[in-house]
Amino acid sequence: MSDRLQRAILTLNRLEQPGGGTDGTDIIAAPDSRCLLVLTLIYLVLMLSVPLADIERVLLFSVYPIVESALVGIKYTRLLKRSLWVLPLVALVGVFNPILDTRTVFTVYGFTVTAGWVSLISLIVRGLLAMQAVLILIYVIGFYEVAVAIRRLGCPAVMSTQILLVYRYLSVLLQQVLTMRRAVDARGYGRRHMSLKLWGIFIGQLLIRSLERAENVSRAMHARGFTDRLPLSRYRCWTTTDSVLLGSWTVVFIVIYLVPLGTYLSKVL
Amino acid sequence: MSHHFIRFRDVHYTYPGGYEALRGVSFLITHGEKVALLGLNGAGKSTLLLHTDGILMATSGEVNIGDVPVTRKTLPVVRSHVGLLFQNPDDQLFMPTVEDDVAFGPRNMNLPEEEVERRVSTALEAVGATALRRRRPFNLSGGQKRMVAIAGVLAMEPMILVMDEPTSNLDPGARRRVIELVRGFDHTCLIATHDLDMAAELCPRSMVMAEGRIIADGPTDEILSDIETLTAAGLWPR
């Protein structure tokens, strides 16, 4: 468990800086943080607005994570693997669809595919694609820059600060869990599982220590003049490349959303 | 602010749980003095230091930084003049890169970006951490983290430097670098420490705390040779 926690902390820390999620691979073309944030939002809104039954159109939206990951130098297989984190959650949302919706949609080699199964698969694909788009955003510009982009887009400062602090305290909490788990393991004589009573004590102590640690972090921030508003760091200016990137992808998304490309493709093939 | 002095007048502080950490602390540290604050763990040293920056507000009594009384209204002025270094650098370093972390204070002071850049470069150079500029603070060694934390405080160009155990958990080389750095700081300095050798080397004056009170205040060489006081403060075996 300690190793997994250590890995989780390292991953979180890596995500805090631009290009940090690419496991050493340099970001080839990092756009302005606002550009990528807006692009991700447009993608999510259009992709998630496609009707559940229209699975062909949802699959066409996979063009964005595949092409954009190649453009910025992230291996798609890695992106796909990481996006699987969200699988249990989306599968849970649609797990009863095959039972509740038994209308036949089509038959393949004698197997009847119902509307429930189509909507379940559609939900899973959407979940994975949405996660992949968010991962590209965080991998390319880093979590801190996402918060800065929110602020630069005119959202209230308190919103971006809250987002950053929640993320920051998550790292504090994980570090505390790791320290306490190591202390338990050090005197556990090889015992791998904790009793229910020990879990209760562990969680109680974790809460108290995390609050104490969070208070120390907060004190250190205020000692350096923090006034509940995240200061804006140096940032890139919006360039023509950003406009071209945002414009061209938006056109692609709208075409996929409005034009029944799946029907045309099936006719051609 | 005409003079960079620290004045405590009969300061009491009680934590919300009812524990009285400061019990009538009074002293004056004048401009340019380097003072060591000695005492056991739990003597009230850290609580006292947090009052210099307005992180904690006195339950009763008065704290002045120069001519300015420490109140909620004067916090921006007080914090721009007092640089507080925390005991655990991990509490202080939270930005994605070293340079962003060092720039955190100056940016909060709304300085122009060119001035922020100048201060970051100067502070990192002063602590010998220029090469760490693009590194992530989480991956640094203990000594490097301490140096970057000090750079974060120096970048605010404080007139008063307040440090909580600056040499704890450091290897001899890193400890020596911190000592030389503080020696080069020619403004007012208040250092809480268990490192009696460092106190003797850096600070002409020392104050000894025990159970929330200052039980001795005077020249460091006299304090460190006063076995009775050191024993009373728990700094010398009975």
C-alpha cells in the first residue's frame, strides 16, 4: 500500500507542472492555458450532448484525444490506460440499463443487441473520452495553470483559489496517509491488514493531523502576504497558433455533432 | 516604519483548547540586533514567533513591529516587513516549481513582474540555489528545501527576519550555509533554536523561555555559562 501511495503522490506532484504528466516526454506544442481549457470545455459539452443511442457519433469524437495527444507528444496508450480510472464509476451509472431497456436495436449473427446495452457502451465510451480530454488538459498545462486559466478567463478569483487549494490539500492528505501507514507497517510485524478498531483510530488521527498540517500550510501562505487570492504568475500571451488550434478543433467538433458522418461512412463502406 | 524593532508588552496567548502558551512576555529587540530564542520544545518559542507576523494575535498585551501595532488592519504592512521562516520547509513550499514558490511572496505584494524576477534571481543566488530554479520543491533534499524556503522569505526583502529552528535536521554542510546566510543578513533577526553553538556564533544576545515566560535575557556568552538558568529552562541536565 505504501508503494501505491508513494506513486499516487508522485503522480499528483507531477501533474502540478506543465508537461509533468507525460512521464519525461517533452510537450511539443503547449498552447495557451486558456485556449486548451476552452477547447476542452467545448469538446465536453458537444460530446456529452450527443444522444445516448448515437454511439457512432460518440466514437467519432475520439478523434480529438487521439490526434491532440499525438500533437502534444503524449502516448495515447498511456492516456487510455489512465482514463480507465473512471471506468468503474461510469459502468456503475449504466449497469442496470441492459435490464431496464430491452428494446431490440439490431441483430448481429443471431445475437440481439438491446437499447440498454447500446446506452451502457455509449456511457462507458463517453466517460473514457471525457477523462482523456481532461487528462490532456492537465498533462499539457499542469493543474496550477488550469487554475490560472480559470482566473484569466474572468471567473471570480475565489473560485480558482478554491480549486487550487483543494488540489493542494489532497496532496497533503496523501502524504499524511503515507507517513501514518509507514508507522503502522514499521511495527506491524508483517501483518498486512489492519483491524476495524485500528482503522477507526487511523482515520480519526488522519483527520486531526491533516487539519493541523493544512493549518501550517495556510499559516505559511499568509506569512508571505497571501490574501485569499491566487497571484497570477508569468503567462504566455495568446498567439495566432492558439486561435488556429481552437478554431479548427471547434469546426471539427461542430461537424461531428451536426453532420451524420457515421451514416455516410457506413454507406461508403 | 522608521525603525525596525520588535516590541512585546506583557503578551499573553491562550490556544482555543485553553492551553496558555504565552504568560506575560515582554521584550524589545532593536534595529539590527540578532537575538536567539532558546528553550525546550513546548516552551512557547514558536507561538511567540507566530505573533511577530500576526499569524496569531495576542489574547492580551501588545506587539509592535517598528511603529506599527500588530492588528488585523496592519497585517499587510507587518508582513511586508517581517519574513517568517517556518520550522518545517514542507509547510512553506507548495507551488509547482522552486521559482514560482520563491515568487509567491513578491507576487502577493503586487510587484511588477520585472521586479519579481529580479527578487527571485537575487534570493536564489543568495542561498546558492539558482540551479534548482526549475525543479519541483517536492523532489528536493531536506537541505535544499530549507534553502529554497529561506529564499522565499528573502525574496520579500524583509527588514526583520524571524526563523524557527533554521538548522534543525540539516547535515553539517547545509547547517553551515544557513549560519553564513544569517550572518550576512544585516537587519533585525530573531531565531528560535536548540542549536546552542549556532546561537553562540551568530547572536550577541539571547532570551531563554520556559513555560511561556522569558526567564533570562542578556548577552549570549553570559546566558550560556549560567548553568542555573540553563537548568531551569531544561537546556542543561539536572
